[in-house]
Amino acid sequence: MSVKNKVLLMIAAYNEEENIERVVDDLKLHYPQYDYLVINDGSTDSTKEICSRKGYSYVSLPVNLGIGGAIQTGYRYALENQYDIAIQIDGDGQHDAAYLEQLIRPILEGKADYTIGSRFIKKEGFQSSGARRAGIHFLSELIRLLCGIKIYDVTSGFRAVGIRSIRAFAENYPTDYPEPEAILDAVMRRERLTEVPVVMRGREHGQSSINLQRSIYYMIKVTLDLIICRISYGVRREKREDLT
Amino acid sequence: MMNIPIRLRTALLAAIILFFVIVLYFLKRRRLTLKYSLLWLLTGTVMLVLVAFPELMMFLSRLIGTQSIMNTLYLLILAFVIILLMMLTSIVSGQTERIRRLAQSNALLEKRIRELEEEFREKAGKS
């Protein structure tokens, strides 16, 4: 590609005052060539003040929209400012910035449109609890059943997205627990998905957004979301003109 | 009992008139937008027609096989309430979507204003 690709790192943060500084400073240090955007999802702690004081590039949502609404803000920003690739990174420091290049590479080489950083390919690092892995396995199988594509780490929020999906997600991105549905949605739009092995860390501070009590709600909601998403696309997948 | 007693008809009529008065009052005070109150007005009108012409109720009862006209009335009211609730849920969903879009636009605009202000301040400082 002759024109240099514009890459945006999107860091969604909800009440991450303990992690956000370390995450953003780390990204700024290792990837000064990329732009970044912190999306403060209506935090009630000092996340916004930290961003302002440190002079970060950030947007601040006036109300809490949840991860889906927050990330969509990032996609809308990416679209408005003509970025070619947008990368989702959690603001809690789970995602290791060292894997960014590997995550983007398939898109730069034109081999994929949408890449997902996956814990379960090399099975190294933080693997999550057994019950949660079982849930992820179930959703992974459900997605395979619905669209025929096997993605192992369907709940990973560490992703790189090319321009076609940026455009689609800016218009329409799933809410609440969006990760598995976004995969199905991209597959249905004939995007080429690739999983890239990464190592994730456990959380150092704060609570994960999905606790044990919410797990049942999570599973039911995501399962229904996936089925409805699949139905809304009709029997056949959309055609894609640029690929044969 | 395939008939509506005159006393019940009067009571129903009074209730429907009260219902219309309340809806019109809210409309006058602009606490209801006409778009959403249309549904309420339609409900009231159908009720009024049914009370005015009980033959319709009897026909309906025979059609769906209810034992008495009262059961048909209850069934109708329940159906109206369910339809209204579904429409309300649909309206709430639409508004959630709009609020999300607005919050996002607001955040994006706020960033642009912030950057413009900084730029402006820098320029003002130089000159």
C-alpha cells in the first residue's frame, strides 16, 4: 500500500483511575507512530480528570453507555477522522501492547479485515476460570453453528478492525456485551476474520465488568443476541464485490 | 347472559367520558404529545362504539365463544393494555438508541471544542 495507513488505538475506560495512566503511557511510549483515543464511558471516579491533567487525547461520554456504546464512539471518531484501522484495547491493562503489531499485520498485508487477539491459541498467560472458559466455548460453538466460522476467543476485547468494519460499526454496533455479536455481524458482512495468538494478563486493579451473578444473564442475553443477529441477516450472507 | 345491563352501560359510558377528559387535559397541558396519545384516543373511541352498540359486543362474544359479554369486555381491555405496553417498550427502545447516538455526538463535539479552545488560547498567547 503506497499511502501510509492511519491507525487509531481506542481505549475504552469505565472507572479505571487505577489502570488508565499505566495503559495509556505504555501505549504512547511504544507506539508513538499511532494516534490513540481514550473513551471515558461516563466514569464516576477520576478517570476523566486524569485524562485531562495528563493531556491525553480523549472523549468523555456524559452518561454511561456500556462497552458497546463506548467503543462505537471510537468507531465514529475513526470514521470522521478517516482512519484505516481501529484497534480496541481495554482500559484495564489486560491487553499487552507488545502484541499490537502482530494484531495489525494481517490487515496491513490484506489477508484479513478483522483480527481478534486470542488467549486460546497458544494457551499461554491468563486463561480465565474454568466456568468462564466453558461459557466462552459454548458461545464459540454457537457462532460456528450460526455462520460456520470457528473463532476460539469470542469474548476477547483486543481487536483490530479495517475500514469496512469501521464504517459498519460506526453505524451499528451491538450494545451491552457486544464482543461475540460483533464477530457474527462481521462474518455475515463477509469480513475475513483471523485470530492472532496473544497473552493476556489478569486484572491488577478493579473489578471485571462481568461478575458471577451476571454470568447467567450474560449467557442468555448473548445467546439470544446471536440468534437474532443471525436471523436478521436472512438465509444467505451478503455479497462482497471486492472479493470473488 | 347475552346483554349489558343499562346500569353497567351508564357506568362504562361515564368511565369512558372521564378517560377522554383526562387525555384531553394532558394534551392541553402539553404533557402528552399527540403522536403517542393517538393510541389512547383510538382505544377510547373503540370502547365508546362498543358501549353505544352492544350488538357488536354480542356478535364478538359469539365469534370468539365467550360465555358472557363481560368476559369479552375484559378480554378486549386486556388486549388493549398489552398492545399499549408493547408500543411503549418499542418507544423506549427507540429513545434509548437516540440517547446513545446523542451522547456519542456530544462527546465527540466536546473533544473538538476543547481542542479548538486550546488552539485559540495558544494563538491569543502568541500575538
